[in-house]
Amino acid sequence: MADETEKGGRLILPLPGNEGFARRLADAGGWELGALESRRFPDGETYARILSDVKDKTVDLVCTLARPDDGFLRLIFVADAARDLGAREVNLVAPYLSYMRQDRRFQPGEAVTSKSFARLVSSSFDRLVTVDPHLHRYPALTALYTIPTDTLHAAPLLADWIAAEVEQPLMVGPDEESEQWVSAIAERIGAPHAVLRKIRHGDRNVDIALPDLSEWRGRTPVLADDIAASGHTLIEAARQLPLQGFTRPVVAVVHGLFADDSFQRLASLCDRVVSADSVPHESNAVGLAFTIAEAMVSADISGGDLVRHRRPPEPLDEVEQAGFDSFPASDPPPWTGGVS
């Protein structure tokens, strides 16, 4: 799949915690897998060092953005370092894209974080590749991001998994907004579908109203959603389905965030809970690497001059090694090792 005509080649560079996905992506595309060293100084600041040669290469930083506040600065530091070291392009592959929820000011004085986050990402990368971002009031990522974006969809992959693993499925969407998405899965696998009505009283207070599903009794209900965060909607739906005579449902989601103990609570009510591997989790059963690799190749072929370089590479005549005194006394210099 690799494009050998591309100047310098392509380097897949994982941020910490993303090594498994990056390896699968590099294997799917036939690309080089890079390495990064990162640790924290005693004062909490981040140290980052790219261990692979990036000069004249397209560098794709792989970093799912679940729980983004923990490592976002490190991501930006590595992106800047890659550009300073002569990378031809610096792209972000974020299978899960965060900060899409706050898309307007609901209360006076609130920060519209989706816009702020998009500005930060757009200022550091040439392209963004992601899967099923939580678009609600925005028609597309281009309404937020000023760099080229590739928005990919996992519904066909979830549909294929359901068709192979679940006998006589009944697709069930958790709310009205999921109707188009769930109906597309149902159509792909030739199954009926129904949509529940969600009554939200807050982030963690949700009521679910089930329609009469008795005509499909005997089928296996499959609750499908794009994101499982608090899990309350899915948990409530899984509780109510047996009340209409159904077996324990299967749950299939794209992004399994599963905050707190939500996965354990949900799993106790279900026959099986599966997710795509956009966020590393024990429920991962649907791989996204090949789909993302295909999109990256297509972007190379069709994108051309659409890539907007945020900043030209800075010339590097020599690499200056920092002296020992540049590092806190309690830390070893980075070239002697450290936790990556």
C-alpha cells in the first residue's frame, strides 16, 4: 500500500499509549514505524525526544485524544520538533477526536472549547485524520478546522462484525439522533431496527423510553452508538430490554471511553460489549487501522497541494546537545535512558 514515489517516505510515530495502534497502522500501509522518548521532569514539565529520522518524510503522529488534557502539550511539542527537524509534512492521526461536545455557549461565560481546541490543532498540523467525530451542531470538521481533514466512518466495520457474530440481530439506537446511523447498519446487514427516546436531565441523569418492540421478540437486540462515555444511556437501555422479553443485548460502539466503572456496570447487563480500537480498551474487537491507512493513501494521491504547511521546516546544520547542567540535578541526561 505504501507509495514509494513519495519523497523521503512516511513515518508513523506513536505518542505514548498509542504504540499498538501505530504498529497496526504501519503494518497496514507498509510504512516505517518510529519511536519516541518521553518523560516528566520533577516539576511536571514534559521532556520529548524523537528517536527516528524525520527529515524530508511525511510524519504521522498517532494519538487518540481520549482524555486529552493528560498529553496534549506533549503532542504539540513532538509536532513542533518533527517540523524543526525537517519533516516534509506533520499530520495528526487521532482515531478519537475530543473537544467536540462544547459546540456553543450553553451558560453565560462558558468557553466554547471545540473552537479553541480546533485552533490549537490547526496551528500545529498539516492534516487531521479521525473517525466518527461527534458532530452535532457543526455540519463538518471544516466548520472548525482550518487544515484539510479526513473524517472516516466505522459503521460499515461494526455492521460486518455484527453480521458475523450475532444471529438474527435487531439493531437498536439509543436516541433519535442515532436513527440515520443505526438504520444504515441495519440496511447493510439486512436487519430491522428501532430507535429509543432519550430524555436527558444532565450529563449523568438520563431516562430512556422504549417503544413496543414485541414484533421482533426472538431476535438478539444490538445496542449501537458512536460513543460510550458515561454509559448511562446504554446501561438504562440494557436494563429495560429484558422487560419486553428480549435476551441480554449485545453492545457495539465506535469509541469506548467508559468513564469510571461504566464498563463493568454495562457488561453485567449484556451478553457482550465490543468497541472499535480508536481508544485502547479490553472491549476492542473492531480494527480501524486498515481503513485509516487506505484514507491516508487516498489523501496522498488526491490531496497534492491541498496540504497547508503551517510553518516551513527550519534548517538544521547541526544538532546541539544540551549539557548536563541543562537538566535538573535529580534527572539523568536523556541520552542515558529514562522512561519512555
